[in-house]
Amino acid sequence: MNFITFDIETYSPSDLNKIDVTEFRTSVVGAYISWIDEYIAFMEKDVQAFLKILKKTDLVIGYNHLWFDLPVLQKYADFDLKKLPSYDLLIEIEKKIGFKVKLDDVCKATLGSKKTDSYEVYKHYHKEKNWEPLIDYCMNDVKLTNELFLLAMDKKPLKYIDLLDTKDIFLDSPILGTIKFEEEVDAIF
């Protein structure tokens, strides 16, 4: 199976201090491309190249990419990104436990690793043209998400902290060719 695990970092052209997917643009896309076994960063000017590669994948993997990353990237695409076969770890976890868990919390409990920064810090990187830490931040999220995905596909548990107790969850494997954004939305509601 050829898959891409990805994450994006965004900026707001109007520089408003609010989270609005319709407003956001892409600063950087970080991706793991399985069929070449490489992690690659794409700056905003290179998003079209990423989208061409995205068309070739059997499965798109992310953490909250169905609700955030794909809608932001749709502004750059000439095809419907919702039609790509997708596996969103946040949604898969929520289906099992009934609530959302932050990527950082799942990574700390499962991998003993954490995100390199926080939204409050990285949101300034684009404006400051501080590209290296922005790319590092994004690529770290991709690596963490990919590690979680690989564990889940190996039928190993992911972990999360529920109050003071660490609990295991086992995610279902993706069914290739049938997972679409609309189906994921219907499954949640």
C-alpha cells in the first residue's frame, strides 16, 4: 500500500488572531511518502507538487486532517480532496473512546515523545519568516503521526490518559478504496 502521512502549518493573510479554516493559507506541508520512504517538506510555493503526489496515493493519513488540513489545502487543489481515501487518527480514536484527544497527549502516552512546540509559538514563525523551526515543527508532527499510524496498523495499542489512568486503544485498519471524508463525517454524527 502506498500512503502519505502529512501535516500542514498555516498562516492567516489578514493576520487576525483567530482560528478560521476558511481564512488560513498553507505555510508548509510536511509529508512522509511511503513508496520512497522519505520525509519531505513543501513550502507554500510547492503545494501544487505535493498535490500531484497526493493524487498517486492509496491512503492519506493525518491527525485531524479531515477537518483542518484538507479544507485549507482545498484552496490550492483543482480536484476534490474529500474524495481521497483517508484515515484520520483523531477520528479513529474518537470513534473508540467517544472524545477527542490531542496529538501531543497520545504521543506522550504511546511513544514517550512530544510535539516540539505549541501553536502559540509556531503561529509567529511564518510572519517572522523563521522557516527552519516551522519546518522542524511540522515534520516532527508528521513523524509522530506516522509512528502512531504504523503502530495501529501493526495491531499494537495506542495509549491515552483518561483522568489519572493510562488506557490502551486498538484502532481498526483502514479499508482501502472505501474511506472517504463524507463517510467519516456520517460515522461521527
